[in-house]
Amino acid sequence: MNKQDDKKLWGGRFEKPMEKFTEEFTASVSYDQKLYRYDIIGSIAHCRMLTKQGILHEVERDMIITGLESILHDIEHGDFEFLVSLEDVHMNIEKRLIEKIGPVGGKLHTARSRNDQVALDSRLYARDAVKQIIELVRNLQRALVEQASQHTETIMPGYTHLQTAQPIVLAHHLLAYFEMFDRDAQRFSEIYQRVNVLPLGAGALAGTTFDIDRQYVARELGFDGVSRNSLDTVSDRDAFIEICSAASLVMMHLSRLSEEFILWSSSEFRFLRLSDGYCTGSSIMPQKRNPDVSELVRGKTGRVYGNLISLLTVMKGLPLAYNKDMQEDKEPLFDTIDTVVGSLRIYADMICTAAFNAERMRAVAGLGFSTATDLADYLVRGGLPFRDAHEVVGKMVAHCEKHQIDLPEVDLATMQGFHPSIGEDIYQFITVEKSVQSRRSYGGTAPEQVKVQLEAIRSRPEFA
């Protein structure tokens, strides 16, 4: 590399070259080259605007756009070397443009700064990522709905504190996750509105002296509007923090689902069999089928949480406007999006191929006195205050534990010894099936209610 090649595009006021280690330490091109396509798209829109405003001639516009399109071709075909000495993706592309078309390439940076340029590139990238995440969340929801539709009558134990609580149907359980992911999709849809604002035109921090048309650029790039304050535009990263925050919630929901799949696929539970395509074996124990995908997603959740904390920490003490600290926004954002996209994609496929053991679920649903609340409700309907009914049933459960029997196995005379209002019809209310069917309140687990929820979901355009 000759001295001219080594010279920084911003190096006019410097007498000595940057130390090599400093150059490597401060460079971001190793990761921000991911933005190359957005950098070129944004530059083309900026170039067209400069021409429209009479700042560039049409001949210059055509030369610049042709050069940028050529660079895009080179990058996508592996014919472009990103140089650490040029710091970032923006300077690498600009330097190559000048090499290709001569000094006119240097006119492209008129009326913009790297500060608003990187904000633009990052928002274009984030906008696409948010749209992709929303669609992947919807795909996961579709997989949950498909499985739920097959299990509206499949009874399983519901848990609190991971202890048997009350029987429910599997579809109801799966649709609980549908609702969680529905809120995730809503959050990302709201974030999209805040991301989809054009930052270009803010300049370094104070705007520009050139007569630019920011609304034109916004229309060219599909933004809904333009940012209103140049200082805020180049100095904040709250849209990216929001993405990492919403992504953390997605991963938290996936991690909870992962934990249940890990438990359910164990020999102790035997509720679920994951497809071989999403399990691994052991190097020493030939019988093993390890739910590695679920375990890995559960583990990656902490990684996304860490990225959120990293971004918040970077931004927490920065004065206006741009500071070099903000270069540290990209790796957490990129890693978060890659992690969430991968996790959502693999989970949707895994759920579609999962096989649930309805017989085993039903057998376990009857254990642990899961219909005790139904017995208490029966006593309440007979006029007993709930707290008194709770105590009566608690004593009956203690009796059952002592004699190693379940509630439906207690004979009527013994039941009436605990409370005389208990009649022969009691056995109709304390079966697992009756317990599930009786919970008809809106949003409850009764199969008829679950079917109502499924129909409501299918009536929505995104799930029709």
C-alpha cells in the first residue's frame, strides 16, 4: 500500500499517521461491513437528492450511481477487500468509489456526515430485521395453532410451582405461548414505526448548510417521515435498545417453552417426543436423545439479555451529540438479531414435528389430587363459604394421602363424614374430564372455550 492509499479521508489536519494498533482498535469494518448493501442504497438515494437540488450535475450523478452499483456487484461476488486502515464500511466504499470514477466520487459525501450516514445504514438494517422477526414470530404462532388444533381434547396436568394444580387441555397450554408471542409481534410492530424515520440530513450534529430535500430521500427509501432534531438524530440509539429489549422478551418466552419441552421429553414426564432432527445423542451413552435445540435456545437467552445491558451501559453517560462509544452499538444489535432470527426459525419447525403423548398426559393429569378445587367448588355451591370448603377438602386430601388413594376413590360415607352436604352426585364433579369441561369462563381451558379462541385466531388476516 502506498502513502496515498494509506492516507485517511479525514486526515487533512493530521501530520503523523495513526499508530497501527490504534488503527485496529478503533476500526469497525470487521463487523459493520454487514451494512454494505444499506450503505450503498442510502448513498444512491442521497446522490439523487443532491442532483434534484442542483448540488450535483446529472453526469456526476450517473457516474456515482454506476460506480456504487459496480461496488455492490464486487462485494456480492467476493471481489472487494475491506481494509482495516479505512476504519469502517462507509470509508471503504467511498475510497473505492473515488478509485473507480475519480475525484467526482468525493462529491458524494456533500451535505452528510458519517454520523447521520451510519444512523441511516443502521436503521435500514434494523427495519428489515424487525420485519423479518415479526414474520418469524407469526410462523411460530402458526405452528402453535396447528398443534393446538389437534389437541383441544387432550387432557394434561396444569402446574403451579411445578406441582400438580388443575387439569387443562394441551391446546390451552400451547395457546398461552401463542398469546405471549402475539404481544412480542405487537411490540416489534410498534418499534418498526419508530425505526422507520429517516436520519439522513442531520449532518454531524447541527444539520447542513446545503439546500437538501430530506422528504425526497425519505420517499426514495420508504421511510414514513424524517427525524425532527439533528442532535437527537445522531446521538441516540434508543430504537436499537428497544429492539434488544423486545428481543429479550421473545427469548424469555422461547426459554420458558424450552424448559417445558426439556422436562416433557424426559423419561420422568414422557409427555413429548421431539423429532430426531432436533435432538442429539451421547458420545458414550447410546440410549440418549438430548433436546439440544431447546437447551441451546435456553442458553442463548442470556446472551441476548447481555446485549441489551451492553447497549444500555454504552449509552447511559454520553453527552450530546455523537461519541465514539456509540460504535459499540452494532455488535450487540447484530448478534441479538441473528440469535433471535435463528431461534425463532428453528423453533417453528421443531414444534410442527413434535409428537405429544396424549395417553401419558391424561394419566398424569389425574394424579396429585388435581380435582380438589372442583370438590371445594361443589361445597361452595351447596352454601359453604369457600374458606370453610377449602379446609374440609384439605382434610380429605390428608386422608387420601394417609391411605394412598385419590379423591374419586373415597367412598360416599367417608366423604359425608367430612361434610354432610356431599351427595351422591359428587363423583360427577371430581373426574378429570368433568373438571376440564366445567371451566367454561372466557379464556378458560374447557374445550369449547379453547375452540372459540382458535376460531378467533383463524379469523385474523395473518392467520387465516
